[in-house]
Amino acid sequence: MIALMVAAIVVGVTKLQFTSSYYHPPLPENTALATSVYPQPVFIENIQVRKNVVNLTTEEKTAFVNALKTLKNTFPEGSQISLYDQFVLQHVLTMGFRKKLGAEGFAKGNPAHSQPAFLPWHRQFLWEFEQQLQKIDPSVTIPYWDWTDPQALTIILDENFLGPNGTGETVEIPGFGTFTGGPVTSGSFADWTLNENIHFDPINMTSLGSKLIRFVGLPPCEKYPISKAEVEQLMSFDNYEVFNAMIEGALVLKTGKYVPGWALHAYAHSIIGGSLVDEIRPKDRVPHQTKILGTMDSIPSSPYDPIFWLNHANVDRLWAEWQDNGHTGESFYPSAKMPSGHNLNDPMWPWDEGLSKPGDYGLGNIGSLLVNFQGEKTVTPADVLNYRKLGYTYDTTVLNSFKNDNNTKL
């Protein structure tokens, strides 16, 4: 039985508090109202639609699971780990861009988190992953998890889809009761095998083992669904930097200033993964994590849980809707004065043709396992602002993608 750790052993790591001392988004009251919209309807041939997970057919769910499992058993030439694991490793190594870890080159800070490139980096990451799935089955797209839909989590955790909560371990939380979780031992992903050095607790830097682990609904992240009001407030922001920071959820607005938070995208990670914290409901701060329990709550390793892709598809969907709702084009992304890798035309690692190299982060020499299976190319935030040009849309933005009033094509 795992006992709740107390404040005496807090290691000082706040949930998702990657935000550096040199970047803070402007406050919403300092932003200008949006004026840019798509000037005319857009028609794109053969565009693919990412769907709400609750609307997937049985056949679509099966195709998605089969593609995931095939990718997990596909090894790029010269790689010791699978193609799926290569994606997880990329995500892990975004945490390695600190000089003290031996990082080299152009990128500064974290290329994928806590700064403006959070949204474009993950848009490219999901698109690359989806492209690999479609090499296996061209019909597959990444579904999204609408956090405000009460049915979605039940469907996601179905035995025949992405599998249930873990079992075998009990967490006792004073004042809240006992909760179960642990390795996933039934369903489609009971046989999911993880690399023990890539799957780890980033607080204590210890391995989480070779099994997919879930502690679903563990306090303080037991409340589901997320309220529609939170998403509606998100959509009211007109400044990209504010929107980006708020949807990531590591910061929240409180009494006119930013404070460390645990909301939206970050909260969804914890709904699935679970962690131990020093205090469940502190009055004047966010709970401090003391130990990561489940795979999805290890932010570096979280793509190892297939639910990661649905979580981030929802992040990308909301950004797409925000863009369509008057925030279109390059004027809604910072062009300068951000850390290297986060400005409009900066190359984003790992799509920077070798301009940057992460340091020694994780357990063991895992950086040596990374294979450049995607080939040489450069991708900047500007390259992914128009998601339709990447060849996909969402079922909530699909009308704008199929209208053909002016026979305009991208």
C-alpha cells in the first residue's frame, strides 16, 4: 500500500511548472481584439477529419488500436527501439535543453513546453505520428478527447478500445478514501511493453517500469468532466501567448496575475496518470507533486500512454477553433523576442536539421537511441499555423474546410 507523502519530503517541483524566469505571457487586459479572419471559405481535396472519440464507429476504434500496436512493433532501420518508442523518446528529450545537461546549439529552454511553441510543436508532433499511422492504415486519424464530454472518458477506457484503469495498487488519501490503480492488466494494451529507461518519474528520476500504468481519477484530479466554462473562458482570450499558456495549464489567472496552475491540458494528463501530492486542497497555491504514479502524469514519458494522442488532439482542435474564430495567420504568433526555437520563423527541434542537440536527460544514455527516421527537414511555427495545409481538419471545423463558394484551394 502506498501512503500519501507529506510536505517534509516535497522536492519542490510544482506540477508542470516548466515556465522559465524569462518568459511570461502578457496579461489579457493588455491584448488587442482579434480582427483577422479567413477571407473566404476554403476547399481542400482529400482532407481528413479528426473525430470526437464518442463518435467513432467500432471499426474506426479497431483500426486505430491496430495501427498503434503495429507502430509499436515496427523498428526503423538502425533503431534499437520501435517507431512508437522513437516518438516517446523525442518527447522525453525536449526536457533536455539545459546547459547543465550538456545541451548544444540553437534551441533554448524547452522546445515543446511552457513557451509559445507548445502549440505548434505538438501540432507537428501529432501530424508526424498520424502520418506514420496512415502508412499502416490510410483510414486512420487521431481522435480527440473533448474534456467537457461526460461520456468520453468511459469510451476511452473501454476494454476494447484504449483499455481500463490500472489495478493491483491502493493509494490511501486521508480525508478522501482509498483509490486503486497500477499496471494495466486487461484490455487492448495489457501487453504494452515500455522501455524502462524512457518510462520514468521525472521528480525522483526513477523508472516506472515496463508496464503501462494508470491511476484514473486520483485526487486532486478526480473531478470530471472539465467544465465548459473553462473552455469558453479560454476561447475569450485574443492574444496567442495568453491562449497558449492557458490551454497548457501550467499557469492560471488569479486576481489579475499568473500563478502556477493545474488546468485543462495539464489536468487531463493527471486525470489518467495520477500522482501523490503534499496537500490535496491547499488554500493559496497549487499542490506540489511528490511522486509520479502513472504513465500519463510523467509529462516527458506521457506519449507512452495512447490516451496522450487524444488529449493533444483536443488541444490542437481548440487551437484550430480559436484560429478560425478570428485569430488566423502569422499576426497571431510572436515573431521575435522569444527564446530561440519559439519565434515565428525559428526551426523547432527535432525538425531543425541538426542545429540543436539535447543534453543527457532521462535514465541511462537514452539520447543515443534516437534515430533520425524522419529525414532532414526544417519546421517552424509558421509552417504549421494553417492546419488545413497539413491535410486534416476536425469535425467541429469541417464546414469551413469543405465549403466551395469560390472554388478556392490551398
